[in-house]
Amino acid sequence: MTSAVDRKMESYIEELGDSRALTLYRKLPKGKKLRTKLIFKIAGESQEAIDVASTVEMIHLASLLHDDVIDGATTRRGKISVNASDGDKSAIMLGDILYSKAFYQLTDMSPQIAKIISNAVILLSLGELADVELSSKFHTNKEAYLKMLYQKTASLMEASAEVGAILARKDRELFREYGKNLGIAFQMIDDILDITSDSKTLGKPALHDFIEGKVTLPYIYLYESLDREEREYLKSLHKKRLSEDEALWIKGKMRENRVVERAYAEAKALVEEAIKLMDSVGEEGLSDIARAMIEREF
């Protein structure tokens, strides 16, 4: 049924009557559509759910386009990114077009749903700004990192679960909490995979996050585990194109101090809480989505 969302999104872009925008849009990878799957699992696959999911997915794609420009990314899900193929200006403007069209479509929805989704976009943008600031220098501020994860990634997943519950007349607060936990854990797992997966699996270079300035949970825990000299060395590698020996040193120290396991345990605790919430209301399908997240390949 996610194919119906793909068709709807493309029809939205076709409505604009701009061949350049459509050409750029068609270069974007389809993605996993986790937010769509959440909405459908909670609310069913009605036309209203398709419309809401299509709007949410356009917002998500817009945020990824802007994110790639900010990060100077050259690939997205194993394909060349729009900013790399067509330039930063084209990527930014396509993102703006997707955001604008999504907000236009929100005007056809209930004010309640429109407010939830538009508020998530505000949080997402604040999270992107926080990510830029946190990436400017090495930091060990776990609280700021977790707040950024919530805003940048979890807020839209939280909103997706909540609007799905509204469509289905279910407990919106319970499903909102589920979406929030799922979103934070999802990004934590992605941050871990950046360290543990190979470049082919990731669709980008391994340890790419640290190279571009991001200090994720495993690096915060690693810093806490090192002695003074090792801490200074780790800080010296931040935002640097790593040699093979430098990358091996980071990974070796992480294994030695079991920081990946520690970060994974934190993500797993959030997922288990999400599963508990869904089990309490008999939502086995949503529990399965959460379980699949912590069973991803490391």
C-alpha cells in the first residue's frame, strides 16, 4: 500500500506543472516509508490515511534534501544525492517546494491534524539547527544530543503515530509516546550502524558521522571511558578525514570499552517501552515494527 503513497506524492508534484521540479523529484530514492507504515498500521489504509501519509513523507523528503546540503553529503541511500548531481541550490529549492506543497495539502485536513504535523516541522527544523551547532565542535553533552534526536527525527514519527490514532479514534497520547520512543531509538540505532556497518551496507563511508562533525552517543560514551591522553587524541580526530589506522583505533577503543553495547542497550530500553505500550492495547503489528528495529544488522 505504500505504492499508493508514492503515486499520490508524484501526483502532487505533477500538479505544479513544472517539469524541472518533477525531474528532480524523480531522482529521489523511495525510502522505507516508516512513517507511512505507522499511520497505516494504526489507522488502516483509507484514502484519508494515504493523504496524510503522503504529506508527512513529502515533509520527510524535504528535510533530507536540506540535511544533505548542510552535511555536504554526496549519496543518499546508496544513490547520488540531488545536491551532488544538480547542486546545492536545486536541492534546497526542491526541498522548499516539497515543504510548501505539503503545507498546502495540510489546509485540506482537519485543523487538529494540520497543527500536529506543522508543529513537528517546527521541531524538526529546530533539531536541524541544533545538529549544526552541536557538530561545530567536539562535545559530550548527552542531554543536548538526545533533545536534538527528539526534535530532528522523533518529532515527525511521534506526529505520524498521533495523527494515525486520531484518524482511527484511538488513544492519541499512548500512540504519540510510542512514536516518540520509536523515533529516538531509530536514530540511536542509525548512529550505531554508522560505526558498525561497512560502507556498502550504509550507502556512505563508515564513521561518516564523526568525520562530518557529529558526536553521537557511542562517541560520548567512548570519551567518558578514555584516559586524558586518549581523550585528547579522540578530539583531534573529530571532523578529520580518517586514515585506516585512525579509524581502526576508534573502533578498537569502542570494542575495548563496550560503548556500542551500552548505546544499544539504551535504544533497546526505549523500544521495549514502545512494545509494552502497544502490547497493552493489543497492537501486535506495531510491537513487531518496534522489534524489527532492534533486530537490525550490526
